[in-house]
Amino acid sequence: MEHSLARVRAVLRGEKPDRTPLYDLLRNDAVLSHFARETLTYENAREAVFRAYAPAVDATRPKVRLPERERSGVGANGREFRQFRWTVWNAHVVYADSDAYASAKRKLLDAFDPAWTPAQAEAMRTFLDDIADHRRRLGEVFFFPSMGSVGLMSIYGEVGLEAFSYYLADCPDVVDAVIEMETQKSITWIEHLPEDHGIEAVFCGDDIAFKSGPLLAPAWFKKHYFPRCARVCAAYHRRGIKVLFHSDGNLWPLLDDLVEAGIDGLNPLEVLAGMDPVEAHRRYPRLFLAGGIDVSQLLPHGKPQEVKDAVRRAIDGTGGRLMVGSSTELHDEVPLENYLALREAALEHRL
């Protein structure tokens, strides 16, 4: 849409844009086909998906996925996977017990070298080329690339939360050392961005909460997570990059510490977990927000007028600090008319 980049940049600077920007991930055949102006197929997906974004939204983040044929197999990492049209499932790595996990991770830690290598430099070039390709294909849409974070989600995601909980109880020093290694990797990556990296803001985060509250005790996060999050945020800020932090779930018990760690924005504001964008703005007015419209119940099952009412309330209550969109991604269960209602409400509602 016209002026999308300027509109999003105004929000990042804390200024009021001409209207609230639309922010979303589009993984919805009906919506993509509507805005691409042709039926989405596997054959036309690479062009049609990117073409659909500019008229549909003002901002997005990775991954801009293309639909894929269903298949299963074993990936390069040795883990079984099952590919669905818009998502992929990966099997957890199974260790015999906590001792086996600790032994494997100690070997990984012993082999870790924090030095910047030619292979990493080449990976950086590939990464920046990919960002440039996304920007070219998305046109006026503001793109939040995904880069380094503390890495907690990748650590527990490898083995699943249940097994991770045992390992955290049985070998906490090893888990802490792995988290520190991942944090160091992220900071080293950020520090080696070239001077002309051109990245204004990143999508960065870990899922650290359930709908009912934090994944782990707030005291654990205060000791082990937030100091590292602060180091990552500081590394981004030294490079002139703002941080849009992502976590599903009920973050209220953790948000004071998360904001103190230095995040600039918050996503996705999972409404059914109690994350009301209006209340988030009231408590943390300096944050820019992204998301905030329930995609679990309202967008899939509500009426268009109910969607419009929710959008208008969110816009009115956030003082120009919201990029409005679904509370994670626009999946295939959302009917086209409900996304059009969301979009229309945002386009017609002036701040």
C-alpha cells in the first residue's frame, strides 16, 4: 500500500502515522488469492504470494512462506519431519536420560569457538542477500528480518518442554551454559553486521509463556533469561536496530523485566491469554505493538462487524503505537470477509 514504509517508520519513532499500519503473516489461501488477483497454486506461488503482500499489509516478518506439498522424511539434522501446506512438524531429539543430554551438550560446549569464521561471514552475506530479495519482492511492505535472540525456544524446542524440564532440574549448569552459548552466538552475529546493513528493526524472541502464565518461574527468568535478553537488545541498539520481541502466551508476570531489558516492541499480544493491546499500551506507552486481534476465535469464527469493533477499540486505545493484525498469523481458518473487515477498519479509522 502507498506510504507503508513511512507509516511503519513513524510508529517505530514514536510518532503518529496517517493511519494504523497493518502487520501480519499471510498463510491463508483465500486472502493471498484475493490480493494476488489470481488463484494461488503451487506453480504460481513464488510470484503470487509476494505480490499479495503489498496491497494486503504494511509490514510483515519471516517467514514469508510459500505453500508446499505434503510430504515427510528425515532432514539434514537427522530429525524426522512432516511438511504440511503452510507448516512443518519436526520430531524432538530423544536422549536416553539427563546424563546423556548433559554429555552431548558438554561436547558441544567444549567445541564451541566464539571467533568469527569465514563460514559465518559467508552465511552473513547469504542472509543479507535474502533480506534484500525479500525487500525487493515485497516492495513497499516493511520487512522485520529475524535474527539472533537468547535462543531459549530453540533449546527447549529441540527436546520438547517435558524433557527440557527434567534436564533443567537435573543438570541446570549445563542448560545455563548452552543458553549462554546461544546468546554469545547472537551477539557475535549482530556485532559483525556490516556498516551498511540497512536493518531498521528485527523480529526477535522466544516463546516464554503459556496462556496461563510463564513457562518457568519468574525468578528463573529474572536470573537466567532477562540479563541475556538485555545484552542482546543492547547489541542491536548499538547497531541502530530496534527490537520487536515476540512471545505467545500471558506475559504480564514477566513484562516489567522484559521492558527493562530493552525491547522496543511487543508481538503478538495473544488476546485469549489475556494480552489486551489497550492495557499493554496503558502500562508501557513507549512500546510499539504488533498484532492484538484474536486469531484463535474472533477472526476464524466471529462476524465481520465484531472484527471491526475489535480493531477500532485496539486502535483507539493504543495512541498510534499499534501495528494492527492477527494475534500470530493469518491462517487458513480465517474467512476472507473477516480479514477484509479487519483491513477496512484499519484503513478507514484515522488516529
